[in-house]
Amino acid sequence: MKEDDKEFLIAPAVAIRLSGTGGQGLLLAGRVLAQAAAIHDGLNVVLTNSYGPEARGGASLSQVIIANGDLDELECEQVDVLVCLSQQACDVYFDKLRQDGLLIVDSTNVEIVPTTHVVELPITRIAREKCQNVMTANIISLGVLCGCSHVVTLKSLKSALRAVMHPDLVELNEKALQIGYDTVAAFIKSIPENTRAMLTRDFSYVREWKPE
């Protein structure tokens, strides 16, 4: 590469939107994801949150943009990854997902999905049955996100959890994170190999990218 070409290099970035309703802990999940990427994986991050006027039941989302280099934009028209924990979120935000993006939905709450290219797992039911606490669905969804995108490492998410969570809640949420990761790993293993590429995305290159 010529010296003059360096200014044209664009560091890779991934935009992730965690969406659902108030009370599902999406702002906390966004904070954990952002800290995992920024503090523990050494990437640049922009975190933005939005929520409706209702403390519970209103629309809620957390958007995390992760880049291995400078971030020129604080907002983006389309996202690379969309996680939907409610039907309303899927209905409203699906058209913001890139055509080749990764869609993850909680099939406990989302019954109508406008595409077959989707990772569908009963995240809230898993939280209820395996953690005995539906409030862990947000952290389970981070484990799912990590397992089918590799945009951050599981180790960094666990470290971020310990830093962000109250000590009394760390053990439960680490369990939830691992359950999400293991559940999506089993899901991916169960589907034909040629289908996996249609449903999942590997964003590990964002962490590994280096200018030549």
C-alpha cells in the first residue's frame, strides 16, 4: 500500500440495536455491550439510548456502534444487527436492518417475523425456566448476540457484567449470559451448514482489523 493511500482506509464498524419495551433492561444490556467492546476489547464505541414516556411498557432501545478506528457518525440510518425482544420492536425497527444484517428475535414475544433469515429463540421463556427470572432475558440476548456474531468476546462481556452489575446479581447474570451463548451455539449446530451463513454473521473482523 502506498503512503498516500492510507488516508482512504476506513476502519470497519458494526451498528447494533437492542430493542423492546421499557422494563426489559435494554439500556443496561447496551451499557454492558458498550463496556465490553470499549474497555475490554479495546474498540471505539458510541452508545445511544431511547425510551418512551412510560417506565414500563413503552418503546425502549439501546444502540451501540462499535468500530476499530475513528467513528465519524453518532447515528446511523441502518443497523447491522437488530435484536427484538417484543413484537412492537420488530414491527417498527425491522426496516432499519441492512439487507444482509443479522436479526435476532425473542420468539416468546415475537410471533410475526417479516423474514426467514432470522435467529429465533424463546429468550424470555429460557430466562423464566433456566434462571427463574424473566429479567435476565436481556443478558441472555447478549449471550445469543455474542454466540452468533462474535462482535465482542464472551470473556469481555463477563468482565463488563462484573463491572456494571451489583455484586449480588453477578452470578445470576453470568449464568444467563452463558446460557444464551450455549443456546445459540446448539441452535447453530442443529441447522444445515449452508443455512448457517444465511442466519448468522461473523463480525470478529472488527476486533481483528489492522491497517496494512
